[in-house]
Amino acid sequence: MKPVIAIPKSLPATARQLLVDHATLVELTESTATALAEQAPQVVAAIWGLNPLTTADLESLPKLRLIARMGVGYDNLDVEALRQRGVAVTITPHANANTVAEATVAEIFDLMRHLTRNSMLMRQGDWLQAVPGSDLAGKTAGILGYGRIGKLVAQKLAALGMKILISTPHPATSTVGKFVDREQLFRTADVVTLHLPANPTTIGSIGSQELSWMKASSVLVNLARGPIVNQSALLTALQQQKIAGAALDVFTEQPLPLTSPLYQLPNVLLTPHLGGSTTEAIERMSVDAASEILRLLQQQPLRWSL
């Protein structure tokens, strides 16, 4: 009997083809722990997205050996609990880094030039009420976190003529930027963009203190993880115009509730966690995740295990 592999219903054909001859594929109606337990209780491996998978969920999945994440973040998983049960976790580190970097630059452009805001004013008939934007060339970008994505963002923004400041907890070198401490980065940058993982040292690490360091003309961009930013403190800073604006692709609670005051602020660009979501990136992530499962089935070493 072939091992059972759980896959998203929307998995691209290229990734599906890697597995179809080696396993019984179960298409989940939705990528949740409940659906996984109900539809594939004998699952050996699963291609997984952003939904949580807790210790309690594992009780009903006795054969599970691998969770292959599509993406690089894994804060939705209890990795230690999975390890204790002999379940490996893999990520797809090279599949969407440039995609997220491109989205970051796009959101910076949109925010600094008020493109979405002015488009909405135009649709309302306010042709002459356009809000003037700001050039990027000559401005300073502060990059907090200098992993794969942070480095690509630095290169792209430097190519646009921006000065680059970098703050990172890990030793690194750069040919395009200057390393500074966190306070100097927040006080100096015109654009602060976050590229940190969500973990106990980073969750809530951008709060009232850090926002108070920022210039009134500066903006905050977050395409990393929502919990990194104290959303209440950010809301206050935006409402009181202590900073000029924010571009947010990730949130403490996702989907962002329609009751959130963030929707009412004209100086905030909101997008639904789509930084890594292009057709090409989704296919790359899918193929890389499926490749890890294939390695498991063929008893080969995993490439991107945590």
C-alpha cells in the first residue's frame, strides 16, 4: 500500500506529478488540522501552508513523519513538539525570497507615492485632490533583519539610489549598506522595512519606543510577520501622525478583522499576506515542498529540514 500524502487542492500540477507515482494523494478541502485529521488520518507527510498545527492535533496523526512548509516562516507550527514525535519540518528557502523582496519594493513605491490612495481619490471624482508623493532616490532605507529577503531588498533599494542602513542580530557583511544599531536605524531612516522571523525575541519587538524614535515623515513597512509589531502601538502612532504611514501585508490576527481601525486610515496600505504570492513563486514553493516529501519516501536526506 502506498503511503498517504496530504496536499492542498490547489497544488500545481508540476508538484503533484513528482508524488503521484509514489504515494496516495489526498486533496484537502482546506489546509487545516481538522481537515487533515478527518480526510487523511494515516498521512505520512503533508504539504502545509500558514494554518496552525498544534501538539493536540498530532494525537490523531500517528503516521505523520514530515510537514513540508510552502514558505520560510514556521511560527504556525510547534516545531519542538513535532520533533519529539519524530516529525520533521522543512521549508522552501529559495522559492520566494526574491518575490517577497519585489513586493516590499512595490509597497514602498506605493506608500511613498500614494499610488493606491490617489487612485481611490480619482475614482471618487477628486482629480485635483491628489496627494503629492516623495522621491525614493536620496532617501534612507532602514532594513531590520538581513537574511535572504533583507539582503535582496537592500540591493534593490540601493539600485534606486537610496542610502541603506542595516540592523541585524547576526554577523553579516554588505556591499550596499552600513550597519548601525536599532535606535540609529529607526531615528534616521525615511523607510523602515522589517525582515525578521517571528520568535520569542522578535514578537512585539517593534512597539511604542521604536515608533517614537521614527521621524514624523517616515514610514514603516512590514511584509515579515504581524506579531513582530505591537499593532496597538502602531495604530496609535498612525492615528496621532507620529509617523507618516505604514504598508502592512501581515497582521497579528489573520485575516485582519473588518472591524479593525486600520481600514479607516488613509495613510495605511493594506494587503492580504500576498508578499510571496506570485504564480511563479507558488509553483517553486510547491515543487520544493514536494521534492522534500519525495526525498523522505525514497529515504534520502532532507535538504531544508529545520
